[in-house]
Amino acid sequence: MDGRHIQPDFGGINVLDRLFRRRIYWLFLAPALIVYTVFMVYPLLSSFGYSFFRWNGYIREGFAGLANYSKVLFESPYSERLIGALKHNVMFFTATFAIQTTFGLFLAVMLNRGGRFLKACQVAYFAPYTLSMVVVGFLWLLLLNPTWGQVNKILAAIGLGRFARPWLGDTATALHTIVLVNAWRWLGFPITVYLAGLQGIPEELHEVARVDGATPWQVFRSVTLPLLAPTIGMVSILTFIYDFNAFEQIFVMQGSSGSPFYSTDVLGTFFYRTAFGDSTTGGEVGQVGLGSAIAVLMFLVVCVASIIGVRLTRRQEVEM
Amino acid sequence: MRKSRFLLTCLVCVAFLAVAVAAGPGAGAAAKTELTFWSWRTEDIDAYAKFIKAFEAKNPGITVKFIPYKNTEYNTILATALQGGTGPDIVQLRSYGGMEALAAAGYLVPLDAGTVPGLAKFPKDLLKGATNRGDGKTYGVPFAIQTIQVIYNRTIFDKLGLKEPATWDEFLKLGAALKAKGYVPLANGGKDGWTFETLFGGVAANFYGGNEFADAVIAGKTTFNDPRFVYALRKMLELRPYMPASFMGVAYTDMQMMFAQEMAAMMIGGSYEIGTFERLNPNLKMGVFAVPGEKAADGGYVGVYVDGSYGINAASKHKEEALRFINFLASAEYGQMFADELSQPSAVPGVKPKHPVLAEMLALAEKRSAPHLMLVGFRFEQPSGSTLLQNDLQGMFSDKLTPEQVAADIQAGLAKWYKPFQK
């Protein structure tokens, strides 16, 4: 009903009504805001606070200043573990990025041609993404098992038995194997987003290019790719955030010690076992201060890199 | 108008909800006291139900609710609950360092022979597993000791006419003989680092010189760079040819399956395996022997440690009832039930296990035993001796580290916090 018509009759209530209307958005924001504050802002701020204190087990003691940070950054064995974990995160991201922007993009372009068979393929590629990371981890743990797993058996059956190895137990292959398992699950997401991006590019532009005599590669290189660049940028930023916070898959497949011999240790597992104690050794005491410092450093890395990434993507958009 | 009335209705609803929530709990008083009991032994639910039934029969008015959590998540869940001033009445506690952190934070009720008379019978060495080194008080009633030795498949040994070895060389020859017949001699793998610590616990004491070295290194009179320790690490590598193919990918559950399914003839493992093996394969015939030393006379150490204990949450509202339950857990009656039901060595003194393999294990341990070094002496702060040893052994068995480097890394890591190494 239109409020203006009622105004003369209910003048008194109208004041209240207007007041409510001006502030009413708070009422609708409140539920989300409260949940967000309690479960995101508060823990974030409190772990930031924790990192500046000395801890004795689970008791908070005196103010420590930057001591936790200097310990994590400069003192052995923490500094070595931190650098090792950071390197593994970088490797994790770079490899995933490389796979999704080559193989993933290629698949997206192929799938974009349409057809019933390709539609089915699209579903197949996306299916693993709907599975929980824990399920995927256990599944591949079974497949890669050197004694009973199918991977080594298949290798032996096709005469490649000499390549069979303890994929997840060998320091040389463990992290690469994890990256591939992650890609197997994750790829459905970038493919789907790329597809949406590809379908948003007007067909006329391709047409014009073709009429001008461009080869399919030239069309892709000079029309499709530049128009898809913002999408690729956004997906890359999301991948970066995801890969720098990687934890579940490695925890499920290798435990929290970055087994074997720290070769799959990432910032997430390093943080977990420092803050809560290494669950695989059974009964080690957590170090809340150091753990919080690692968490804050992780946050800073992801935050700064994401801001730069978003800026770059925006600039690209403006240029176009 | 309609909008404001809608808003008013909303506000009234919210107010009603708030009142309802506030009035919800706290209605009605229970006649019985219910104690909650947290544990990491999800696999022992049935056994604990029996133990609790026996307690409840004698203590009308008290019921006990057993709530187990996943082993690897238990520490975190428990610590978080205790930190928040909640948690169970009865707490299953890890031993040594895991217990000490909780005791030092004041989350546990100290126990002594006054409140728990049964504790007076426990030997001092066992109580160390439940004692806070800071204040010297005991905070738990130990429930099990574990021993580490070789468990072997008697059927395979009999079939091939093999005998328990008396020296290290005989042990290696035994491995070769089993391998020649197509068996995996030793089920031990390396994917889960902690199983390497168990392997170490069964083998190393024979070569670093048992309790003499252990006492010296715990007291800070020697270091891990001691040639005896490096030698023990080097000897461990001699087992490599007898471990499964691709052993670095063989996880703990794989080891158990290999042994239980009779693919592997031996496994260096803890006394806690017996129950699992029999569940997996009821027809399995097992024997045990201590890993032999170089000469028949100087080896045969069994690694021994306290597995954990039961304690009382300082924030419990039913401390008196909890104490009654704890006294029950310290009784010989409970110890016997525990040993028979779970096929694990009870920590309660004087309990004779009915299980023949278990009895044999305890007899071996009584003959010659050494403390499970890193757990007993160096698992109190980070980086713990266990973390260092487990990861470094993975490195050593992958040829990334030499035994000397492993020793140096362990020493450097422990020197960060272990006072006797800082002098």
C-alpha cells in the first residue's frame, strides 16, 4: 500500500514508521552480521591478539611483543619449516594454476562447442568437485596404496611395472601426487567458470574475425583469450586463496606432520601441528602463540597477494 | 501502516523466542548422578560398556556415560573443552607430556593414596607416566602399559621350520629365509612416521646399550650425538631389505593387514596389536620374541611405556562420584577385566593376563626392558623428541639423511627446550 495516502489519518505512527524505514536495513543485516562477527571477525582478531602473547600450554602468560614472529621467521627449526612449507604452497599453486589454465582452458573451449556427448563430459569433469575433499583423499589413498592399490597394479598390467612406486611415501613424488589428486577434484570448477565466460562472449566477434580470414588459433589468441582474461584472473585469485589455505587433503592423506620427512608440509599443516600439537605423534603440546603467528602470516600473504591480483584483473578490464 | 504492524509482530515473536530460550534448560532435578567419561578408544565401546555395568551394579545412584572421540582428534577436542571450563567428569589422559600440559594448566584433580588407596600399589616408574614433573603430583590412574617386541606368525614359522633367533645375525638370516619363500619378513612400513618410532622402540635399545644410555641422555650426561645412538640408527637400516616392497608407502593399517592376512611373517609392534590381529583373523597363531642384540647375551630388550591414565576434570560438578569411579578403575578387579576383555596389559599391579601371548610379552618385559625413549623422556615440549625422530627416520630410510645427521638434528631440536641439554 502506498504510505502517502494514509499519512493524514495516522500521523503519529507515521513518525515511528519513517524511523523504522530509515534504519530497517540494520534489522535485515543483523543475522548475517552477527554470525559473521562471531564466527569470522572475532576469531580473526583474537588469533591476531594471541600471537602477541607468551603461552604455557593453554594458559596465556605475559605480553611477548613480536617474539613469536621472530621465532617463526628466524629461529630453527621453525624458520626452516616455514620456508619449506611456503615453497610447497607456491609449488602447489603454480602447478594447479598451470594445469587449469592450459588443460582446463583447453577442455572448456572444447566443451563450449556443444553437443550431447560433450554435455555428458562436462558433468563428468564437474562431478569430483561435488565430492568432499575427505572422500577424495581416502579414495586416492586406496588407489595409490603400494600393496593393494589399483594404480601400481594397472602400471604392472600394461608393462610399466618398473614405474610403480610408493607414490605418497616417496619424498620425491608425494607432493606432486597430491597436486594431481587435487587437480582431479578441483578442475571441474575452473572449467565451469571458463565455460560461463566463453558463453558470455558474443558470437559476432568470432564471426567478424573469421570473415577477416583469421585462423582458429588467431581467433582464440586475439578474440577469445583477451575477453576471457578477467574470468581467468578471478579464477586464478580464487585458486591462489584456496591453495595457500590448503589443509584437508594433505591432512587426510599424509597426516599433520607433512609426511614423509616434511615433503608435503604446507603452511596449513605447519600451523595445525604447531598450534594444536602433532596429532600423529600423540600427545604433544600445542603452542598457541607460535601457531597464531603463523596464521597471521598466512593471512597477510593471502590478503596482500589477493589485493594485488584483484587490482591487476581490474586494470586489465579497464584497458579493454 | 501494514509495515509497522508487521514489524511489531516480528518484535513480539523475537521477544517470545528469547523468553522461551531462557526458560528452556534447567527444569527438573535428576535423582541419579550421571558422570561423563571421554576417551579416544572408539574401538573399545563394547568393553567399556561392560566395565561400566560392573561399576554401576555396585554403585547405585551413579551412571557413567562413555563418549569416545577419534584418536587423532581427541587431544584437540579435550584441550578445547577443558580450556572453556567444560569437558567430561572423567578424562582418559595421554601419558607423560600429553598429560603434563593439562595438569600444569590446572585442569585436573591431583590424586594420592589418601583419595585413591589403590595408587599406593603402583610402582613409581609406572606413575611417572601420570605425574607432573613440575609439582611432583600424580594426576591419573595408569590403565595400560605397552611393550614393543617382535610379533610373529607361528604357523608360518612352523611350516618353514624356523626358530626364534638368539642374535641379530640370526634375525637377519631369518628375514632372508622368509623372503626366499615369498613372504614379507617384516610388515613394518614408513608412511606413518610414528610407526618408525615403534620400530626404533623395539630395536634401538639393543644397540645403544639399554637403560645405561637412556638414563644418561635423559639426565643430560650425554647427548644424542653419542656414537652408541648413531650406531643404533645405523643398525636399524639393516632391516630395510626385509621390509615390504615400497615400504615408504606402507601405512599403519597396511602393516596390520599384511600381518593379519599372513602375507607378512613378523612385525615389530606394540602389545596393543594382539587384540586387533585376532579380530582381523581369528585363526592367527602368534608368538613373540624380543629383538635380539649382537650377542645372545647382550640383547633382547623390550621397549616399555605407560599408555595413559584416567583422571578427574577439576571443573567437574560431581567430584565425589568421579572419585568413586576412579577408585574402581584402580582396583585389581578392573585391571583383570581390562586385561581379559581388551587383550592389553593392564597397568594395575598383580594382574595376570589370561591371554597366553600377552602373558609371554609381560614375561619378556620382566626379563629385560628399556623405556620407550622419546615418549618417556622427550615428549614434553615442541619440537618433541618423537616428532624429530619420526620425521628424521623417514628421512633416513629415504636416504635423505645419514644416521649422523639424524642424531645431530634430534640433539639440536631438543636443545631448544630441554634444560639438561642447555648447560
